Amino acid sequence: MDESRSERRTSSRRGGAPVSSGGARGGVRGSRASDGRSGAPAGGRPSGAGGGDERRGGSRLAPKSIRLPEPAIDPDVTGKELDRAIWAQLRTLSQENAVGVAQHLVMVARLLDENVVAAEAHAETAVRRAGRVAAAREALGIVAYRRGDWARALAEFRTVRRLSGSSHLLPFMVDCERALGRSERALELASGPESRGLTQHERVELAIVVSGIRRDLGQAAAAAAGLEIPELAGSASTPWSARLRYAYAEAQVALGHLDRARDWFARAVDADTELQTDAAERLDELDGVTFADLDERTDGDEASQTQTATALGQTE
């Protein structure tokens, strides 16, 4: 199993680590032309951090000096790749600083899937330059989340909520609580009043995470019931359909309903045009299909051939 497949399985078996809520509104996802992991369109909704203008303290928020070396910006990155909602947040900064922060946020998005360590360096630089800008804190939170630094991610997401007044990162926050072993706190957070203000996509992501928590707690029936929402029967073209169907299939496995699980894994495969899950591999497992590791088989064949040749030499 290759590394990317393993990552998809880890994410999926954790009950659907959310992939989209931060995208529609934050600096990381909103700065990309497309994002195969989230399925959310570029642009999206604003993260809600205060806009303002230079008269509201732009010079006061400009960095007096750059204390640490900053990671290099790719020559083609201008910062204009960000959507208008994020630029509205950057208006609290001086023009020079706003452009620099924007460039670093674009670099975070560009590097997130291929070099998370480099993405983290850009995110940290953006936060040093603009620590009171929600998009910068969200970018750092997303990077920490992707690195599995749950405590740091949760702290950054809480900061975003405080700065912006928005709860759009609630699915991520709940999943962080879960990953930190605080399942009951995660469920309490998920059922709180903040959840009522989520978009449809965010509500689906939250339902997927909560279902995973229920499975963790051995509550398979509740895990399945929590996903029996109108979106489950919706179109396969929606950005959440593959992950929602996959999570429901996992709940069916937990219930021991393997035929039903197979059906929903198959539906997940049909919807998963961007390979967000390992639904095809799970389907093969249920069908009893196994794949040999070619490298291991090659090594074994070579060893067998060497032993045979040695034996023939001794016989001669």
C-alpha cells in the first residue's frame, strides 16, 4: 500500500477528519484554484475577521522588523491569488505587509499536500506578520492539523473563532478533541449552539466526525443513525458525497452488516472522483481480493533463484 493510500485510510478510519470547512473560508483553502482533498470551490465565504482600513490601525499592525529569516516565495506568486474575503482581512495591515502575508498564505496552500514542513514555515511567518488576522491563524491551524499536532491545531482554531466570531472550523475542533482522547468533550462541543450556524457542507463534515466518535465508543448503531441524513441520499456530485458514503459504509461494518457496507463502499467509489478515500480498496477487501507486494515478491523470487542455483552447484 503506497503512502498516499495509507494516509487516506488513516483519515477515513478516524471517522472522516474534515477536509472542507476551513477551505471555503480560510487562507489555506480559499487561495487555491482547486483542492482535490476538500472538493470545495475556490473563493468561498469570508472567515469573518474584521475588515477595516488603514485608518483603523494599519501602521500599528505593520511589523517593525523581521526577526527571523523568511522562507522563499515562488517567483510566480503575487498574493493576488487569494480571494477577496481574505484580502478584506488583510486590509488591517500596511500595504507592504498585506502583500507579504498574502504571498505566504498562497505558499501554504501550494505546499500543504507535498511538503507540510515547508508549508508550516510559511504559515508561521504569516502569523508572525499578522497574528491578529484570522486567515493567518487558520492557515497555521490547518498545517498543524495535517501534521497531527492536535493541541496546536485546536489552539489556533479557537483563536480563529475568537478573532472572527465564526464557528466554521467546528468540525476540525471536534476532531481535534477526539484525537486528543477527549471523546465526551468532542460530543459536547459538536452538539452545542455553535453547530446551528454551520453551512450544509460543514454540517455534513461534523456529522461524519461525530459518527467516527460514536464508533470509537462502540456505539455502532448511533454512528450509523447519525449519518442517515438527507445528504446521504443526495447526488454523487456533491463535494461531501464520497466521504459521507464512506463513513456510512464504515458504520455498517461496525454493525456487522457487511453486504450493506459493500453497497455503500461501492457508492463511495462512484462518487470519489478525486480519490479522497480508499473506498475501492475497502471494497476489494470485502470481496476477498488481495494484492501481493511486488517488491517483496521480487526479493523472494531472487532469494529462491539463488538457493536453487546453489543447490544445483552442490549437486554437480
